[in-house]
Amino acid sequence: MSKSSEIIKRDKKVISPSLTRDTDFVFKYGKGCCVFDADNKKYIDFSAGIAVNSLGYGNKDILNAIKKQLNYGMHIGFGDFYAEKPVEFVETLLKFVPKHLNKAFLSNSGTETVEAAYKLARWHTRKKWVIAFKNSFHGRTYASLSMTNTKKVQRDRYDPFLPVKHVPYADTFRFKGSEKDCINYCLNELEKTISNLKKDVAAVFMEPIQGEGGYIVPPKDFVKGVREICDNLNVLLAVDEVQSGCYRTGKFLAMENFNVKPDIVCLSKAIGGGLPLGVTLANDKIMNWVPGSHNNTFGGNLAACSSAIAFLNCCKKKKIWNNVNKVGSYMMKRLNKLKEEHEIIGDVRGLGLMIGVDFVNNKKDKSYNFKTRDKIVLKCKENGLIVLPAGKSVIRFCPPLILNKKEADAGLRIFEKSLKKVNK
């Protein structure tokens, strides 16, 4: 029995079966943009630990920052005491985001940032309802799950949910009509839903690019339209940048691609440099809640904040956005060429290094081809490439942001080889 098989066997005995394992890859260690399994087989990593390891594996600046902090301590309970490192982290972060975002609440994960944003919106506005989008993913804790709307299994047996209404997201690829028709329909549904709730809507929550839902990139006019409706109807706009933030799309916030300013921002995944960290950002006029209205134990963890400072400084030093845009554009070009050659590739979409390939049964009806997608994910792993599924029929590419053209080429060759093998 291989070492990987042995570990999987042990895992099944003691780990909750609720986890979603798409392949039988067993991590041992990583280096740069590559990972190695328990049997020392090397893989190119196009998943980055679900968009977490944005500077790859073994970044020396991050490791040194963590090691240095360990000499002083990892935890103090920042919710009850003061410490400089979390303050230094937030001061650093605020230099990367729009100036109106000047207050932060620190937590440990994406879903916690959304929970905080949900509570903040309701606390500040004194309103009950929240609007989220169909096919969205915001997390699995109670408020975030109330807004999550991607897969039935994620919500089964957990109702009743908090007061949330879901409206259509502008997925122009599968909308039966023009882009303009899609935008108008979705915005009309949003405006109508808010109006029907009689001035009792606290916030609209949206992903600038739907992540788990299938890497769906909306038109700019849709995102701008959402902002305008929120302004006109006195509703906050909260954006979930947990997966799309931290230069994943070439901008620090994905919303910057649409020239739209949000009221509340949720960041996690990449921001901690590999350690658990979440940040909820807002203006001090919105984040005006009182002591005790929200708190936690591990938010502001000293090691995580040290890692995050190193991550941000390293991104700036490397001007990482240049590489994201350059390699992302190259990958999109290569993938669009494959789209022209293969009937089962219905769409290639993305910004920066947040790219989705949508598989269809045929280009005419655009029906979801999840069976082929799943087979390709497995075949890629077999051939030395780690990728993740998203939505009903999408393979997402969210590699480390340091991925170079040579590594991108190597990974795409494996992807093409796997695609042809499955689709022969």
C-alpha cells in the first residue's frame, strides 16, 4: 500500500465525512508553485490551497516573520487586551484599500468575516432583511449560510434561515438573451425585491466574481447598477472578497475592476499568508457598534498578523499585480484556443489568475457537463496537475500569484493532455 493510500485509510476512520475531497491527493510539502504528495510525487498546483497560498509555498519573508513572532508569543486574546502587531497589520492593510475603508474587525476565516459584515449591517442600519444572489457562496456558518445559494447539500436540514432574499446574478453566458437584457432583468429583480421589503433592507451582499458558484464574471454595468440601486434605496453594499481579493484578479480588490466602492468588505484566504485570518472592513461611520456587540477569541492572532504583514509587503515589493495580469492574460489566450478546438468547452472567463473553464454537452444548448468536468479533474491529478471544480461544471484555475509563464505552460499542457484523454 502506498503512503498516500495508508493516510487516506486512516483519515476515513477519524475525520468527518462532511468534507469534500475531489481527488485522492495527500499533501506532504510544497515548494514555490508545486506540491508533493506523501509518496513524493510532484504536482503543479493550480489551486493554491483554494486561493490561500498566493505567494506559493515556502515564502521566506512570510516564514521569517512567523518565526520571529513565535519568540514573543502567538496569542494574547486581542478582543480583551491590546497588542501592537494586529494594529500594525491593519495600518499596513489600509494602505492597500480605498481610503473610505478605515476600520477593521479581525477574525479567523472567510465565513467569520461575512458573519461580522452581516451583523454590522443589521446593527448599523437597524433593518432586518439582507439581499444575496442566487448561486452565491458566502460560507457555512449561520448568517453566511443563509446567504449561500450554490448547492442544495450545503443548506439541507439547516433551515429555518435568517431573513435573506435571493435575486438573480448576471450570468451572461447562460442567460437566454443579450447581455443588456441580462443586466436589466437582474437589476430590475434586485430593485423590485428591495422595494417589496418596504425600507427594511440592511444590505446587499455580493461576490464581485462568483467563486464557488463557477467563477462567473458579471458585466461592469451590472455591478455599477447594483451600487446605484443601493445608493438610491439607502441600502449598504457589502462585498465578499474572500476568494477574489488580495490581487487575485490583478487589483487588490476585485471591485476595483468595476470602479465601484463598497461599504463593507470581507477578506480572508490569501490575506493571512497561509495562516487563518479574516478581516471585515468598513468606514468608521458604519463600524460604529458598541463594545460587546461583536467579538471573538482568536481574531488578531499575533502569528497570523505577522504573516499577513509580510504577505502584503512582499506583494508590494514584487509588484505582484504585474505578474498576475501578464500570466493571467497568457493563460486566458491559451484556454480560449482550446475552447475553439473542443465542443465541450463552452466558456472561458476570468480576471487575472481567477479563471474558470465551463464544460458543456454542446455549445448550442450550454447544458452542464459535470461528468466530463469531474473526470478531467481526476485525470489532471493523475498526470501531475492539481485543479479544483467550481459550480456545476467548471474547473477553476487559482494558482499562486507568483506562477510564471513556464509553469503556466507546463500546467496547461497537462490540462490539455487530460482533456483530450477524457474526451477522446
